Amino acid sequence: MMLEQIKSITSEIDNVVINSKDDLENYKLKYLVKKGLIQGLLLQMKDVPKEEKKEVGMLLNVLKKKAEAIYDEFENKFKEQEANTPTIDLTLPGRVSNIGSKHPVTQTIDLMIEIFRDMGFAVAEGPDIEDSYHNFDALNFPPDHPARDMQDTFFIKSDNEELVLRTHTSPVQIRVMENMKAPIKTIMPGRVYRNEALDATHLAEFHQIEGLYIDENVSMSELKAMMMTFAKKLYGDNLEFRFRPSFFPFTEPSAEMDIRRPGTKKWMEVVGCGMVHPNVLRAGGIDPEKYSGFAFGFGIERITMIRTSLDDIRALYENDIRVLKQF
């Protein structure tokens, strides 16, 4: 009986199929553990007749060594396969890297600066927190001008002087004139602040680029030519232009320029401009009898909305990646 069992198990392990570590583990559980078939036969040795014990014991020992050898062979095989298998699955799709880009407003500012630099303008900057003199008085704002009211201006408490968050970048024009001699040709990009209700076309904090050109015999025709040249560089050559009379305390005469693309009926305002008021030149230390000049100002967010086709200015600052990554 024992001899037949040994022969049967020997035949099984001679024909065993092991293709995986799971197969090997099942093989071990069936034949080699304490409750496996071979250990079961060893426990039955006490019941084998004395005259058969030598033969049965020898065959049983051969079976055990063979079973262990088969296990060791496949265990080493799988270990070697694991050692030679790459830990990275090269068949998996690669991870997509999200590379950041400049904000659409920054892109617009950079483009406008590049265009004006090509036209000979330098770049100047000034403080966001201004005194009332540079923000209003030196720019020919009368004491009772509505822009001075709390509805339009953010005032900052100060023991020494009245400070405001600048409502435009025009104060930089005064600071440039105070520190430079004519001729002057510079632009002033920067952030500005106004106490306005937020909606699709208005923000309380936004950006402007203003420009100033002062020299002898500067004329309104030069201003118009420069604004038209800039608009063509920014929007393309196929544009219609019109200039409308306007009013700004710091320029006289003042105008606003509109553009229209062929095939469209809608005019679009893009810039306010005018000849620098003599009072502003005097405040900056420039002799208005000798020098004249022009100034202009662009709203960056408005231009960015045109370039990006966004219809709500708030979308530029809601930090929605789905919106920003398009640009």
C-alpha cells in the first residue's frame, strides 16, 4: 500500500506543471509542508511491516529529496526572473507634465512693452501708494474733482500726509519729469486701484500702461500717428480708426481713439490720449513755453479680453486653470 502511494506521488511530481509563483506555492502546500502528502507518508512509517521498512524508507527518502529539489529549482528560477525584470513598466503611458505659462495679462503687458520699446520708449515704474500731490494735484485735478471722492479712491490713513492707492499710473509721469530732463519718451506699466463695484467689465484692481513723450514742437498729429502705428502692430494692419474729443484734467486737447476691423460694425475704444496740459508740465519742472508733449493710457485687462475673446474681466483673476491654460 505504501509503495503504491510513493509511486503515485513520484509520478505526480515528475509530471508537475509550475508556471508561476502561485503554482509553486500550491506545490509546496500539497507535498512539502507538515500536513502535506510526503509528511503524511512519513507519519505512516510506524505502521509499515518491519521487513518492508528499509525499502519503503529508502523510496520515501528519495521522493522527499526529489520533491524538495523540484521546489528549489523553480524557486531559484522565479527569483532570477524577478531580478532581471525591470521595476518600471515601460508599456505604461507616460505622465503628462503641466508646464506653467505667463498669465494672459502679463503676456499682454510684455507684448505692449516690446512694441513701445521698438518705437523708442523707455520703461519707468513708480510706487503703488501715492501722495495726493502726485496722484491728483500735479496732474491738474481740481480740489473738488469727483475722482478724489471715497467712491473712486482708496485712501490710506497716515499721520503726516494724505496717501492713496494710485488710481492711475499717471503719477509716474510727474516723477519721471521731476527726475529727467526733456526730451522724455517713456511708458509706465503698473497696477492701479479704484473703489468700483465688480462686474463683467470692472475691477477694483487692474493694470494700465501710460506713455509720455515730451520734446520741442511735439504735435497732436504725432500722437495720432503713433497711436495708429501701435494699434496696427497690436491688432493687425486692417483697421479703421477714429478719434473722438474727450476730457482728462492732465491733457488739453484730449481724445479717445476707437478702432474697427473691416466687416464689423462695432467701434472699440482702445486708448485715451491728449497733449500734456501746461500745468502738468510746470508741476514736473518742464517749461511749457519751450516744450510740448503728449500722453496716453491703455487698460491692459480690456486689451487682454480682446486678445483672448473673454467676455468677463473677472475670468482673468479667478485662477481657473481651464481658462488660463488656453493662453
